[in-house]
Amino acid sequence: MIRDGGLPPGTRLPSIRRLANDLGIHRNTVWACYRRLERARLVVAVHGGGVFVYDSRCTRLGPLRTPGKRGESPGESGATRRGWGEVRPSIRLYLLEPWTELRTVLLSELRVRAGLQIQALHPRFLDCASGKRAWRDRGLFIARRAVLERLRSERPLPRRVFQLGLSGGSQELAIVTQLPSHAVVAVLTRCAAVRQYARTLVRTSSRDPRGFTSPRPADEAGVIRAARIADIVFADVVCTQLVERQVCRRLVQLRLLSTRSVDELRRAVKCRAE
């Protein structure tokens, strides 16, 4: 499927545990298969993000590390968490985000769409010794506008700070407005703020409010039910794999970052690396 184009570059593959459970095989077998795919330069494993179909933008691949200790799954070993096959840029990239759920979603979306290896940090990290060293490093700091404004009020910011631009739901709103009034919209995300914003956006998109459901990703039964009854399902990068195999009429990936912001970040990283 990868070679035939059925799985486009950047597509996230199932986790080792999930694929082993679905196929009824041992996790070591799945790990060995992913290792073989990576050696064939068909997939790439990203630290903290999962295994993705190889993208030509990601040119620096590392070896797939060996499984962890006895009784530990290869997908859960310490070596794997540190990254087997990481994409390492020539400069350090730091994502500053105080909200845990939003930090996870933004980090995954940046890795998938921009193809960059980024380290996520809480802004309070800059107050400790390690954070101060990172602040003096030649790396590039990435954050939303609200986070940057708060940081500017506390300390002078260097020039190597990039402001992320959010999409504001423009793409999703254009799709929802074309749906009939009796349609049901489902949104799957781990971030409560994004879930609340999507609920308000859908219900105010027209005079006839459309049905809306947004189960928590941990509620597997609720996710399956939403995927089956909804006319369209919006899912962020982290939750897309939850409904890939479910019977849903239409699945659209929810994008928090604007395309322009992602392109500008790529150019900024390239210029700073040069």
C-alpha cells in the first residue's frame, strides 16, 4: 500500500500494541516488521509521535533500536521512548505550551505536517537551570501568540522565536456549512478547549443548529458510536487513528495550525539551519 500510494507520505501507522492485538500476533513480530520497513526507508519512527509513512522531507533517519528489558514491550521501552529512527534537525526546536492536552496535539501536528523533530516544554521550564541553558542555545522557540505575550511580559525575548498561527476553524467551518441542517457532526480531540470551541462553532454555523457529539477519546464505545452515527467526523492528529478502522461516512483531519504558519515555520528552520 505504501509503494502503490494507498498510504500517502506522513500517514500514521497503528501502534505496535494495537497492531499486534488486531492481528493476534506477538508484539515482537510487529516490532521486527516495522524495523524491516524502516530499513527499507518506507517508514520513519518519530520520538513521541509514532510510526509514519516515510516523507521525502525527512532525510535523516536513525537505526531502529532494540527491544527493551524482559517483559517490556518494544513500543514501550525506554530506548523507544527516546526515539528509534528520530528525525533530527540541525538546530534544536522547542514548543512552549502550558496546556498538556493542547501541547500534545500541536506537537503531533507539527511533526506530521512539518516533518520536524520538536521538543515540547512548559513555559515554566525556562525558569530552571536547564531551561536557561536552552534559552541561551541557538535553537528556535515556537509558541502561540498568547503564550508569547505572557513571556514578553516576564522576560525579553530573543529574535529566534516563532509565533504559531492557528487556523481558527476556517476549513472545518466551510465544510460544516455545506452539510444539511439534520446532519450530525462529531469532533474527536484530547483538548477540552478545542472541543468546546468546536461545539460553539458548529452550533453557530447557521440558523438551524446541527447535531454535535464529541466523546472523550478514552471512551472507546462512545468513539465507535459517534463514528457510526455522524455524517462527518473531525479528528485531530492524535485521535485520527481511533476512527481509521471504524465505519464512518466521512473522516476529516482537524487542523489547528494554518497552512501558512506551517510553511513559514519550515522556511524559518531552513534559514536558521543555513
